[in-house]
Amino acid sequence: MAKVELKKPVVDEIAQNIDGAASVILVNYSGLTVEQDTQLRKELREAGVVYKVYKNTMMNLAFKDTPCEALCKDLEGTNALAIGKEDATAPARIIAKAAKAAPAIEFVSGVVEGNYFDKDGVMALSNVPSREELLGKLLGSIQSPIANFARVISQVAEARGEA
């Protein structure tokens, strides 16, 4: 079997994973212990994030003619892909959290919803709360004035009833 035939399934797998992904984050994982890597993979898997290590040449081939093509210039060293299908910020948030405990892991770059981000951009993205958190904050801010108004009306009614 020719080398090209052996590479095609891997390239197809990468292409299939990045197709329609909300975010694709490139991570340098060198220096992680097995325990740290296992914990990171577990957290990413629980969040529905695909995290895999591929050869740079395979990623380079898969990224051609896709929104992830901008990542090709960053494919040096030991890299892994974290692919978020649903939540665009989940891979960045989880990896940033893991990087606090294991400083060896670091962002390289990423593509989020078709836009390229360098290391600093991905780091900034990791500070964005999840969609659920943002919706919860919005709901809380909407409910707060209504609840305060109801409390005031109740106190006025009690005051008039006692007087």
C-alpha cells in the first residue's frame, strides 16, 4: 500500500471533524504528564469537544481549502487539535483552565466561526463565558427590576394595611 493511501483516512478524519465546527483550537501539548493529559482529555470529552493529536503534515493537508487554512502557518512542534462543534468557547475555556494547573500546555492559534485568532486572541476567547452562563446572566438582569418592583408594591400594601 502506498504512503498516500495510508494518509488519506487520517486526512479525511481531520476534515470530517473540522467540517461545521464552531471552533478549532491548535494546542502545543509538549511537557504534559500522562496524568495531566488524561485529565484534560476527560474534561474536553465531557464538554463534547474532540481532542486529538495528529501529525502536522496530516493537519496541513486537511486544512487546505477550508476556513482552517490560516492554521497551516502555525503547524510546528507538537500540536493537538481541540474541536468544538456546539460551544465555540468550550475548548479554549477548558484548556485555559488546564493550563493553570499544567503550564506546559499552551495555545498556538485557532479558528472560531471562520475567523483566525492568534495565541492572544484564543486566550481572550477563553475568558468568554459559555452560552448558558450568558443567558443566565441576561435572565437575572431582566428579572431583577421586576422582583424589586414587586417587593416595593408588597411593602406599600403592607404599610397601608397596618396604618
